[in-house]
Amino acid sequence: MKIRIITDSACDLLPPCRPEVTVLPMDITFGAETYQDGVNLTHHQFYEKLIEGDDLPTTSQISPARFEEAFRQAAEAGETVVAIVLSAKLSGTYQSACIAAEEFPGKVFVVDSANATIGERILVERAVELMDAGLEAAAIAERLEEEKRDIRLVALLDTLEYLKRGGRVSASVALVGGLLAIKPVVAVQDGEVVVLGKARGSKNGNNLLVQEIQKTGVDFSRPYRLGYAGLDDGLLKKYIADSAALWTEHADHLPLGTVGGTIGTHVGPGAIAVAFFQKR
């Protein structure tokens, strides 16, 4: 039976996609204007609006009705569905997908990625690999539930400003951090964003990011990806140059992506991120 992989735009998977993959857009609201992520609001446009505005935008979970419509279209096309969605601890999107899946017993398998942005994306890419290897939908979902525990997403932030706006750090901490050029390193652990450490300046921040990756090592046989938040990839290029020893013997090229509005709202422009499956 044919397989349809359905995910949400929080995974930051941009066109062109594999024809078997459907990306449902999340809504992002700036003031009175609501946009569909990746449809009428590109990542570049998102950061332009984020930088220009004083208030943080809001994001909305995908409704059960939108999932049900996507699941029904797949079922009518004779497809079984593997739905891979944003961490349940970060959004109600997983619950929406589960509610919709109840209408399609044995036809839809929902996986909580326990991750976001490029961390969620590499799980989608892993699903495509398993599909190409000939696994059925139920087996793919089972493997993803096991392998998602190997995913590590670590990021270096350029500023504390957006964590301050979102109420995650105080104004005084953000002020001192700016004066001292503090660069936080964050990660997604157990489906939640946590701060791993803080470094003085970009060079020390890059070193701390490298150290976090070296703790487990990268399984280059499974998907991995680097990403950046903002209007240009200058800081990411610098990180790649500084961390060349991690990659040069293992990869001919590094797959790059952009961090969209779901996480970009909270980390702001200038963040760089690495997502990979750790070695077992």
C-alpha cells in the first residue's frame, strides 16, 4: 500500500518536497494579520517582520479538522499515513492529529517527534528513508518512536533579547548578557527547550556547541542538518569553518536549512542550530 507522510510546517521543510510528503502550515499572527507558515509567509519575510516589530508574533496549532481533511484525502487515494508532528510539550498539534486519526483506525499512525524545526525535519527525512527501504506505515511509525530518542538538536543563540520578550529571561539578565556578549547554548530535551550553558562571545559559543556535539558523536548513516535563524547565513558559515573537524572526514557536503517562525519567534535572528542522530 502506498504511504503518505504528513507533517507540520514547524519542521521547516521547504519546497521542493518529495511527492509523498505533505506539509500542513501552521498559522503565525503578527498583530491583526495572520499568515500561513511557508505558504504566504516565507522564513525571510518572517524575520523581516520579527525584527521590525516590538511584540512577539503568536503561533497557532493545527486544528483536528485540518488534519482530518489531509488524512481523508490520503485514505481516499489508497494511502496509509505516518504523521510526524511538533513536540507535544511545545504545541497542541500532536493532540489535534491524534483526535483526527481516531476516524481512520489502522490507516493513520501519529508520531510525536518530541522535537522542533530541523530536529523534527530529520525525523521526517528518516521516515522517507524507511519508506524507500520498503517498510509499511505501522513499521515506520514504530521505528521512528524508537529512533527519535537518538535525535539531538543543539543551538547557539546570538542574543537574549527574544528570550526576554517571551518572558523566559528577565530584562536585567538580557541587559547584562548583551553587555557581556553572552551566547546561550540551548537544546531540545524530552520535547522541551532547555539552556545547556552560556559562553562569552561567538568563538567560545561555537566551541561550546562543538563540545555538545562531541559528547555523543554524529551518526552519519542517518539524516543530519544544520540551520540558521535570520536573514543571512553568515554566522552559520563561520561556525562551519570553526567546526570543520566534525564534518570533513564524514560528509561531502553539509545539508543546510532555515529555522522558521515556530522556534525563530523565541530565539530571534542570528541563531545557528545542528540536528543529528547520536551514535548508539
